[in-house]
Amino acid sequence: MTTNARGHLACPRCGEEMEVKGVQGIAIDRCPNCFGIWFDKGELESIEKGGGADMVRLLSMGSPFDDADMSQPWNDLNRDDDRAHAQCPRCSAAMERHRDGIDRTLIVDRCVACGGTWYDGGEAGRHLEAIRDEGVFAYLKRIIFK
Ligand SMILES: [Zn+2]
Ligand SMILES: [Zn+2]
């Protein structure tokens, strides 16, 4: 486990102790250093449906990784760097890199063991903005018929 005595998760990217933020009654874990956000299984979907997207966008702003991310070759999901081997902050399993289902330019870390997803700073906001751009109908169609 990567929780400390207070039960806070450690950031899978920078190791900082994450803080718990309540969004619509859902407790999400957010790194105060690199602004990445951890969503346990189903949490992000609940926030999308519940209209808390703006809150999450604000929480994920200000990422020091933004510049670096934009220059990454997104077509190489299995590139051998630190990011490909991040550990799940919840259950310590090795996470896999997946292309985000909404914003296809995003590569997120997903834990197949517990179903959680890690978004680096700014990425959760981009995911939610993509949903807004796509429109609610198209989004629902996508999640129903995927
Ligand atoms: Zn961090
Ligand atoms: Zn996990």
C-alpha cells in the first residue's frame, strides 16, 4: 500500500502526499504538487453525469507537465520511460497506459486491478472539456454503444 499514517495516497507521479477534495460528495485524490488527479473506479463518470466537471477542471489546472506532455509522441503507448511504469496509488499494481476514451490525444494511466484512473495535471480538465465540446448526446451515445 502507498497510503501513509493518515490514510492519504501518495502521488504516483511525484510521490507527494495527495489531498482529498470533495466534488459532489465524491472524494477525489489530488496532488498539490503536480495537480494530477486520481479517480477510483466510477468516480469520474459520476462527476461527469453530476455536472462537477468545472470543479475538476479547476482542480487539475496549473500542471508543470503540460509543456512536456504536448511534445510527447502519443502514438507510442508502450514507450519505456518512467510514465509507463507508474504504480497504482490505491493498490500498488503496475498501471497500464491507455488512450483516453474521450480526448484521443490523452494517454492516461489505468489500473486494471482496481479500475482506477490517473490523470496528470491538466489532463482531467482536457478530458472534461472534450466531453463538453462533443456534446452530451454524442457522449452518451459513445458510452452506451462503445
Ligand atoms: Zn504529484
Ligand atoms: Zn489499483
